[in-house]
Amino acid sequence: MAAASWYHRDISRVVAEELLAKAGRDGCFLVRDSESVSGAYALCLLFQRHVHTYRILPDGEGLLSVQTVQGIQARCFRTLPELIGAYRQPNNGLVTPLLYPVPPARQAAEEDSDGEDGRGGGHVASVVPAGGAGVGAWLSAPVSGRGHISQQLHQRLQEQVRSSPASDFMGFMAEYLNHHLQLDLEALRQGHPQLRHLSTALVTACRALHRQVTPDEIDFTLAGLETLARVFDPPMSPCSPTREQGLLTSDPDLELLLNKISTVNHLLSSLEKKVLKSLQETVSRHNLALPSVAAAPPPAAKPLAVQSFEVKVGKSQRAALKVDVEAGTVTITKRSSGSPEETIPQDKILQLIKYQSMQSKVRLVYDRDLQKNLSRDLVFSSARKREAFCQLLQLMKIQHSNLDEPDLISVYIGTWNMGSTPPPRSLASWLTSRGLGHTQDETTACIPHDIYVIGTQENSLGDREWVEFLRASLKTLMAIDYRVVALQCLWSIKVVVLVKPEHERRISHVHTSSVKTGIANTLGNKGAVGVSFLFNGTSFGFVNCHLASGSEKTHRRNQNYSDILRSLVLGDKCLGAFDLTLRFTHLFWFGDLNYRLDMDVQDILAHITKREFEALLAVDQLNLEREKNKVFLRFSEGDISFPPTYRYERGSRDSYMWQKFKPTGMRINVPSWCDRILWKSHPETHVVCNSYGCTDDIVTSDHSPVFATFEVGVTSQFVPKNAPGSGSGPEALACIEWESIEVIVKTSSRSKCYIEFHSYCLEEPQRSGENTSQSCDTPGFLKLGWSAKHLPVLNPILPDLEYLGDQHLLLSIKGVESCESYGECCIAMRSMISSMAQQFETFLFHRGEETGSIRGWVKVRVPTDRRSTRERLYEWISFEEEDPEPTDSKPCPKPPLQCLRSRPRSLPEPAAGYTNPAYFIFEGVP
């Protein structure tokens, strides 16, 4: 199908409409894959400046037909080209015949293996002679020292080469069979099915396609791949994959070239599986059993030592502050004072109030007697010391709480491009968040986190070897035997998730996935790996990626991000139609994103020397693309206060190696923040970034490891105090009532729409009626409205306020004709709970793009006897601006704690307006 000029594969609805709008003529059309039905297509047709979308559906026999207006008999076709040809004629039920096919936009050159970022398999190229003589030399090399299996495969390769053209490709493959296949076989025997050496050989062998895609180069690569496939699958016929018939272009040479590219893609994607299957059969046939590992009893956790701080109490009084987490006490001893020390038990501490205007100051509110509270203003020597004190008190509260399930956990995220070299013996600075930037204080650096998520790129270690190395490192540092939740690998891209043993039972619904974005999106030297799971009632997603390299490849990196977002299969399958960034309570995205700095290298070096990072962040490609809403919409990132993590001289952190000499000339790799950690959470959830930095003592790679730590609020399986059906009367229900909803979507369509409502608090998804009002006064935008009569009343499965306050609603705006989404959003129920209707407004997203906005009025009613709630452990720490008259030991009446709390900066503020000026057509929006 690749040869049809009007077929665009899996482009999004928004991109399709943009292409048609650029074409601009009535009768312009294209076909793309359907987003709502697998195996179906969407026919997009421009007429009178509006895009009309028709579904092309297969029947039980595979025949294709177009869903058109009623009264027109459906016609069936065996192939898509036949269907398109028939609908070029008038009177077929479409608004206009298909007149002008719109071809795909030209794509950027495909990405190479990481030739500039690391060693990237270059060691293979350096030992292979050029030309046919070199190939013959390798094939005739003596086989002494090789295993029996290598000898057999080498003999097959010699037999195949007699009928295949000699090329460098075959030299690479001969080198693999001679020297590296045994290493892959040994790794497979030990439980590592990644075939790392085969991956390296394929990346190197296919590099010529990156330099110049020519028919000759494709012929050589195709011949080499087919030959290698026959080596590992001799009984099979060496024919190419079946090509779809009937998709002819006016240029037969172009058709032949495209078909060859399609065949290369197929062989690349299938060859790795074929080799893996062959080696697995070899392992089984020769009884190469996996060695068993005896489980050691978990060591006892280290008790946390008493920590001391020097502070000022009130305006100038110096004091010593001691925090004993194990005993659950805080002791204040004033210097040069006759007053005795004061010990405050943890259950008497009511609140910590962090000052925003003075980052080293905190107010401690505690219970002195039954009539009044006392508050003390404490000023620490630095903001980092204040954060360490707050973390210790938070840990104290958690350890001494009576809760069966946690309200708060700590999550560690690490990312490191290892540069295809083994790691150093110790990763202590990385795993304890010490080095440069916003780092952990020494008093809290060795407090173990609940979850560790480690992402690596260009990781040359075997899978099990790397996991056991991480577990051993954490056991040495924390005296805890962490459990493996998941390991997902794509060639040398790996993500490992480890949890404390006591949390293992709280983890469920684990899913893993990977996406290749390397050459032709079939090589895994670039791409992403992902893991998702539920921690009790909170969903988590983690994505580790390695995007395209090169300062000039910004557009390609953006496309990588879009491909990963669209193709990763993670989370609840029922939410598969929603944007990946909306499927999880908390989504963390990290890796070697490879975005560079758009500035002359000498200017960059001068700013780094002066630690003038703001000037560099202003030209950071990732920041610039985020400001344009191209990537990572509504994601957050911690403040960057550490130097660029790439490209250092290996063995040192004193200088950057920004020059690289290649056969084609010198290449400049400017120092950049390639390695990043971002996150996106549902509205009105609790997540605080406590550190974001890089190490300064791990020097084996040209990248420095990066870390970030987070304090994350979680929910547990809710158990109502009153069991359902325990009362004498009928069970009272909570209800969600919509008064009205208005939507603006970016589209040239005039389709009627409906809204789908999803939530874990609903037994099943609900659907609205069709929109009751519609207008398109602004070109390219469609305004839709629903009245209360056409919106469903939703009844949550539990009516308790404490339960509903943690729930979220996911809404999807879908076309009636296409059933495809025009945008999705997430609404927090906590702020909607009231006896009066509350207004909400937020943005719509689809496949990583901002596609519109939505607002309306909704009321969440809770039965009177189900309105009790409790304070969460993370809610006793709040944020407040500087008090003009701070006092020492200031008595105050005992007010409700809610009166003292203000909105933390970590929580997203409600949308105050729309970023796109075209969205301002809502009446009353300033």
C-alpha cells in the first residue's frame, strides 16, 4: 500500500486536516488508518473548506465498503485502490467525487545509529575490510576456536554467498557469526534474550541507508538481509514478503523503490525474532539450562540516626534542633538561655507551613494543651536543610501512623546514557541523589525510597547482570533487598523498576511495552521502553526513551516523541483510546532526549564557566519546542541548576569533548542537557519534586547520570465505614449532574459529536447524546454545546466523600460518523463536590497535541451521612507567604487545619484562559 499517493498510514486526524487545508481545492482527498476500528480506514475529503470523514470498514469476508449517507446502497470492493477508483465517479453518496489525491509530506531523513553519542558499534566497522576481497577473506577464515553452532551457521553463510552479491554487509554478518554469535548465545543461556551483538551488527550494516537512500544501496541491503534470513531459516523460501496488489503509481521506478524499502522494513523487523527463535531452539536442544539462584533472606533495614540542625527561632534566638524518627520526637534546645529543652512528640505536631518568600524558613505548629496551639518560626542555614527537616518529619509521621496503607510514597527516577561501556563499581552518588544541582542533603540522602525506576541507554550489560548489579548496589547502600517489578528492554535501552519488599503486594496490573524509532522505525537503537502498574489505587506510568541525535534533528526528535506516544501500549486497556498522557495518575518520562542548545559552542562554554545557566536554558531546544506546544504538553520539569550533562571527555568531568573527527570531516557536538526527567499528573493530585541533578564523579561515559526524587500521594482500596445495604432504607447514592458543556475543537469538520465518560468510580463508560448546538464562526474551529437534557447523570459505585475526592473523570469528544476522538481531558472530582454547580474548564488533548478546550458546569452530590473524611499525611505540610510579624511561641486558637493550608506550588492551577487565541470565542472569556 506504500505506493498509493493518497494513502498516509497512521497519521492523526489533525495532520490529515492540515494537509487537506494546504491543498485547498474541493475534491482533495486522502486515506489514513482509522483510530477507532482496527483494520479500518478513514477517507478524508475536502469540500467548501470543510473536511468530511467517511469510515471504510471491512466485512467478515474482508471486503471494503464506505459508510455514506442513508439511502445510498453500500458497494463492496476487494482492494482499497478499487474502492478509491470507483468513488472518483459522481453520485456515490459522498459530498463530492474524489478528484485530487493529496500525497504524504516529505519526511526527514531517517535516523542513524548513535554515531555521535557513543561507540555505537563502531568497533565492528573498524575490523571489516572494504570491498569483495574483504568479504571473501572473512568467509574463508579458519573456523578453529568457534563453537559447533557457529561453524554450522558460518557454513550456511558461505553456501548462500556463492549466489549473492558480495558487499560490506556480508562482511559485517561474517564478523558476527565468527566472533559475536557465541556471546549472544551465552547471554541467551543466562536469560538475556536481547541479542545485543546482533543488534549492533545490524545497526552498523544498515548505516549506508542513512547516508543516502539509493536503489543500489537498498538492493545491497535487501540482498544481505535475505541472505542472513536464509542462514537462520534454511528450509524457508527466500522470497520477499507478499506485496499488496493494485496500488500502482504513475512512476514504475518509484513503485519499485518503495516496494524495496517496504521489504527492507519487513526483514529488519522479522530478522531479530528469527535469530532469537533459532538460538532459543539451540539452547533447548543442547540442554543449556538456566542456572538457578538461591534466594537469600532479606537483611534488616538500618535504623535512621538522630539528625541535628542549627536554626534560629523567632527573630534571632539560636537553637539546636534534633529529629529522632525512630522515637517520633522533635527536640528544641535554645543556646545561651536558661530555658530547658522542649520535646515535642510527633502526634502533637499539627502542621508545617513552608514560607515561599524565604526558602529556608518554616513554621512549626504543635499542640501544647487542649485550649491552644503554639507555633514557632524556624530559620535554617539553607533551603536544602529546611527540606531535609521537612522530609524527616514526613517520614516520622508515616512510620508512626496507624494506617494499614500508605498515603504517601517516595519515587526515585534515574536516567543515564552509559556510552556502551561498563559502569563503575559504585553507583552510590547516583542512587543517593548527590552531586550537582538540586540534590539531597546528607541527612536524608540515604533514606531509602519506596520505588526506584532506573532508565539507561547504550547499556552494554546483560539484562540479568544489570538488574542484579542495581539490586546489590541498593542492598549495600540501604540494607534492603529490593524486589523487581518489571524489566523492559529494547536493544541497549533498558528500564528497571524496583520496590521495597513490603510494597510488593500493593503492585498489580503490570504492563510493559517498547517502540522502535531507529532506521525506518524498525531498528531499536533508538526508541522507548515503558512500564505501567497500579500501586493500590494509583496508576503509574514510566517511559525511558532514546531519541534521534544531532543538533539539526529537532523535528525528528519531535516525531520520535509522537511515535512513542501513539504506539506504546501501557495502562488500562479500556483507556486505550485516550492520549497516553491521560491514562495514568502519574506519568514520568525520562531518558536521553537528545535536544541540544542552539548557540555557538564557544558562547556555551563561556556561560557554563560562569554558571549562567538561564542564558543557556533560553536556547534549549526542548524548552523551545515545549513553548511551541510541539512536545510534552502540560508536562512539568524541575529547575535545572546543574551544568549540561553531555558531551564530556570520558574519564573526567573537567572538560567537554565537543569536537569529533569523522571520515566525512569534523562534527561539533555542543554541550547540552540531553538527559532529562519530566512528569505529568492528574489535576489536584499530590506530587513534589524534592531533587533534580546529576552526579559529578561517574565518568565512564560521555554523559553524566541524572536523578530526580519525588514525593507522591497515593490512594488505597477504599473500604466504606457503612457497608452497602447495612441500613434499613434504600441505599443513598451520590450523583454527578451536568448542567451544560461547551467544547471548541480544532477541526475543519462539521460532524455531530458525543461525549464518552470514563472513570474507575463508574461501573462502565457512559455516553451523552449528540451535541445540541454547533457553530463554526472561526475557520478551522468547531464550537459544540450540550444541554443538561442530553448529558447523562452519573452514579459512582460508592457515595463516600473520602472516596470521591480521589477520583477523576476522563472525557472524550467523539465524532458520530467516525467514532474517532477530537480530544480528551481529565477533570478532578474533588473541587466539583458541592451542593451548588461548579464550573470547570481545561484543555483537550489527542495523540500528544492540544486539540481544543472544554468548559461547563457540574454538581457532585454526596449523601449527608457519607460526607466524613480525613486528613492525608501529605496535607499537614502547607505553603504560605511571608508573615509580616513573625513571633516566637505565638499562641493561637485551635482553628480547622483547612484554614491554614494554601495551594502548594506543585499542584496545577486551574486554567485561567486558553493558549490559542482562536479559543477565545467563548463568551465572557477575557
